[in-house]
Amino acid sequence: MRILISMLLSFIVCCNVLAAAGFEFTGNTSVYGLGYVDNQDYPSSAEHDQTDVYAAQDVSLGFFSDKAFRAQCDASLYGSVFKLTQDLQSYSRAFTLDINQIYVEFPMNDIATLFAGKKVVTIGLSSNFSLVNRVNARYQDPIRGVITQGTGVLGETMTALPWVSFTGLAFFNSRDANANYEDINFMICTDFFWKAFTFSIYSYFERPFSVNVDWGNLANSNPGSLKFPAAFTGSAQLGSFTLYTELLIDMTEAKYAVTGANGNYTDDLVNGNDSVYRAYSFGVRYVSTELRTELEYEYNPSFYSAEESDSLYAYITNLSSEPDKETVGSIVHRVDGQYYRNNAAFSISYNPSFLSDFTFSARNLISFPSYGCSTQYIGDKVTCGISFEKERSFLASINVGVGFGGDKSEFVLFDKNRVSVIARVAVFY
């Protein structure tokens, strides 16, 4: 914590010193309310209705010069204000400071830009299922949705021609649920642009060597098990429609398997590498002044089969501690729609001109292990919301979500088939 605060203060001082060239400051203060109503008491033993209140302070600081130099820092102070169960016995307060990005970016010449630091690297075209972005870690926050974490990177982008660019970077491995940043990896990307078409090729070199978590022994690098996944993305713009696809080949994904029954998940679960797979997704997106819709399907054979899910189902339901069940669930089930092999999503957002301050949205997510599988594995999650935003300074929103399905569907197994209501009030500046 002290290191993060020192980094943030140093960045602020640096930006103030150089503010004559250009300085940006944006932020927001948000208060969230999260309410749970259990629709089915499974796999819990005695889950109460629950209400949580969270608060977040987000700050973005940036310095830029007329020579295209840029320094950026994005920080968030986020945590629980209090938590109430039905019997009013539970209370907790805990805040964490997260420096999601802190990096510098500056031009080497007219065609090359160098960047270094902790940064969110935007890769891929999918809004629902991230296949090709193996640089940044993603997880499902209970109220903020899918969070993409910044990763330590050092890289360079070159745009030699108007229709092609090259990016090369080194980054720490942060895809694991318990990432310890031991592995240093590399990525080379080539982007092509031609009229209404885009095409990108990503070449990864994962775990070419590892470093000890003890940074004092950084020089003692060990050879790692080198992997060579490759990824491709492509899109075509047809008026207001965008057709896109993502493909990942020679992929090895970490997946948890039950190897014991001691009741201690750190000993009972092993995170191993699967065989080589190919995964793909394709979708269509429509965007107009008032309406945005998207339909997408993903097939990823490295996710769980029905048989693999059975062992996790039995293990989770046999745990005696509710906190242990929640912890195991958060480790195994990192992001909605990334548990079983088949996933499909449909979303719609409507901002009518006669109610320009209001936006209405809905999303439906379907997940199942294989075609023809038993209905006990098929899950469906529906989320509907409405938001009111005034002149980009004030936001009030409410979202309601509920999961359906059989006992072994991902939204019943991990979300307990409960109805969640999330309200947010935010002030932007």
C-alpha cells in the first residue's frame, strides 16, 4: 500500500511540474448499493438476503506535450462501506487502492512510439468473450462487472504505412486467478487496415523464462515451458453493421481440477495446463444514433466439459464453510460466460432522442458444455438496466440480474440462482 501511494504522489508531483505543456485530470465519486434475494438455496446451506454498500473514488491523471509525449496514471480507491444480512449481524469495512495504469509513452521518431509501465493493452474486437487478449487479466467484480487489469509492459508501436502497423511488447503473466507475476512473455502484433476491413495477427511467446517473486533474485532466471499461441482477428464494416471474428490457436489454458478431498482448496485443487486447443468467436454489431445491439457466439474447448464440472460441483457442495465456497467459486468462475465450452450473448442498448438523458439496456447470456447435454448443465442469465446521465456530470442507474438453469449450470452453481439488484449514483468531474 505504501509503495502504491508513493508512486501516485510522485506521479502527481511530476505532472504538476510539467503542467505548462498540458495536464488532464478527471475523476468520479460513486456509491453503489447491491442487494441479493435468493431464488433458490443452492448450494448454500442457509443464505440470507443481503445488502451491501460500496464506494469508489476513481482518479485519472495525465500529462502530455506537443511532441506527443504522454504520462498517464489511473487509480481507484474502492471498497465496502458496510454489509447487512437479514439478521443485521454482519458488518465490515475494507478499502483497497489500485493503480490500474501508470505508464509513459513517447515518440522515438515520426513512425515509432515507445511505452513502458503498467498499462491496459486493448486487444481484440469482442465485447463479451475475450479470446485474443492474453496480456491483461480479467475478473468479474460483483457490482462493477468485468474488470480488465493493467499489466506491466514494455513495448513499441511502428506505423510505417497508412494501412499497416506493428507492435511488439514484453509483459508479465497475469492471466492466472492467483497471478504472482513470475512469467515474462512477449507478443508481436501486425495490424492491417483497408477500406472497411481490418485484420490483425498476434504471435505470443509465453513463458520463455521465469523470474523469482523475490525481486532481489531477479538475475536468477529459470528456463520456462515455452508456448507459442497465435491469434487472429478480422472485421468488416457494412454500413451500420460490423461483422467480426476472433480465432486463437495452439492455446494452453490453465484449468482447475479436483485432486483431493481434504477440505482445503489450496491443496485439493490443481491449476494445470490443458492440451493444445483452438477457440473462436464470431459476432455482429449494429450501431446507430439511438440503438446499439450485438449478437455473439464463442466456442472454447479448453473450458469445462460436463464431466469436469461434475467433480467441481461435488467438491463445492461438500465444503462446509460458506466463505470457502465463495472463494473457490471466485477462483474457478472468473468471468460470466467463461466456464462451459459454448457461450452466446445478445445485448441491446437504447438511448431514445426524446429521452436523451436515459439509456435502457438488456443482456442475455447462455452457457452450456456441449450440444445435446442434459438440461441440468444449461444456464441462462438475464440483466436489464436503466440509467440517467445529465450532461456527463451526474449518473444514476439501476440494474437487475437473475440466472436460470439446472443445478449444474454456471449461474446456479456459482451465483446460487439469486436475483441481484445494483444501484449506482456517481458524480463526474
